[in-house]
Amino acid sequence: MNGFIVENGGLQSSIQDAGRRGFSDIGLTQSGAMDEMAFGYANLLVGNAFNTPAIEIAMGGASFKARSEMCIAICGANMQPTCNGHSIALWQTHLLRRGDVITFGFANEGQFAYIAVAGGFQTPFAYGSYSTSLKEGLGGLEGRKLKTGDLLHTFGNRCPVDRRKLERKFIPKYPDTITVRLVKGYQEAMFDTKAQETFFNSVYTFKGEGDRMGYRLSGEKVVPSSTGILSEPICYGAVQVPSHGEPIVLLKERQTIGGYPKIGSIIAVDCFKLAQLKAGGKVKFKEVSLKEAQRAMRAFYTFFKAQEA
């Protein structure tokens, strides 16, 4: 059988694609890869379509044994991966042989790494996606994180004709301080001029309080005129401000509705960058127009779509 045996699932590893859409009306979260850029490059390198399911490793500590010859690429956080004890490079393809063991240390840059295998993983398809939703128990391996002894089957063992390596100019950096672009929403009126000035001129700290649902940031308090609203749908990247005045950025496994005021939403491509921020990292917010946000998103997905042609 083609695929991997999980020798160690690490802190939290799961099967993810770009997530499920169109089911929030029945309470299903989006889920999907926390960093779609690294996820997309991993699939691109092995010749897969953008949305092919891959393994997402959070923070590290995982290891996998090849059950057959296969072509893989590892992209994202630097977890010092090794093959049979020898270091292997990120952002390029590698040919594994039966019995090879891929081992990951713990991330010294970024938080999420992705293993894509040529042909993709065979995993349950639920509500329009292969993604594992840990919150709702959907997707790969009955909706749970990977554990020792799991078998991950793959489709074939084909490999691109040539070995592939991502050009250095395309490899993303995961700095300790990032600026994220935000489109203000209709609830901005609940934040007066002083509160908005404070928000956009402050530097917030991610202290590690977060998971796939969202990241809580610490810093200058921004208190809305009302501490609660009627519950309403929540989009990816929404920045809600509870009564304590510190922003929470909602990510891939966010709740589908909520009742805290939202100053706006971070554009998705910057949420991918935020997902890779390590504890202690700094975040600045920059207001952009809806048109600028749309251009950035269109450019991102158009690039990967063009590679499939």
C-alpha cells in the first residue's frame, strides 16, 4: 500500500486542504490549512492541484515512515526535518523510498509546516472538503489529529519528471513583527475616533494564546461603545473586541456566529502570515480599502490556479 505510517503525530498534526465553504449556515466551521501559502507551494512543487489534501504539522515533533516510494515536498515553518537522520531542505521535492523515516524537530521559525505528496492523500470527503475539523470531528481519520500507528494512504507514487525547488524570491519569511491589512466593517461606528487611532497606531503582542480557532492579542485596549451585539455570522479574519478591550483574530476553526463587536477583518493572505507568528511576535494593523483587499486575494489565488494549467 502506498503512503505513510505515523510514528509520532507530534503536538498536533492533521490532514488539511483549503477548507470547506458554504456550510456556516448549519454551524460547520471552515477549517483548512492555517497557512494556505505554504500549503499551496507544497502541492505546487509535487505537481498537485492547489486544493489537494496535505499533512499540516503544528509546531513540530512529528515523524512518518514511508510505506512505498513517493515524491514529497515540505514547506512552511522550519522544523529541521530529517530523512533517516540526515537533514533535508524545505521548499523543494524529495524522493522517498520504502522504509525512509521523515522526522521533524520543533519550529524555530513559523508554526505550521506542510507535507504534500505527489497524487495526494486518500482521506474522507465531508461537506465539500477533505479537511480535518478538530472542533467538529469531521474529515480525515474521523476528525481527529494524527496519532502513532495511523496509516495515511496516498494516490499512487508518481513524481514530477524533474526535481523542483522554489526560487528564493518566492520563499516567505516568518519575522517576529508583521503588519496585517484590515478592511473596516460596518461596526466600526462602535469604535470612536480615539479608539480607532489607538488600534491602528499600537503594536500588539501574540503571547501564544491561540489555536486553530483564533489568536488573542495583547496590548493597548480598544473599548467599543457596546460590549455586546446580537449574534451574527463571523468571517475568516474577523477582529472582534470583547469587553476586556484586547483584539481576537478569528481563524480557520472559528465559531460560525458571535456577539462581540468587530472593528473589521484582516484579509486572508495576511491571516496566513499571522498564523505563522510565534509566541512573543508583534502585530501592527494597517487599514486598506475593500478594492485593495480584493486585488490581493485575486492575485494570490490566480497565481496558484495558473500553475495548474
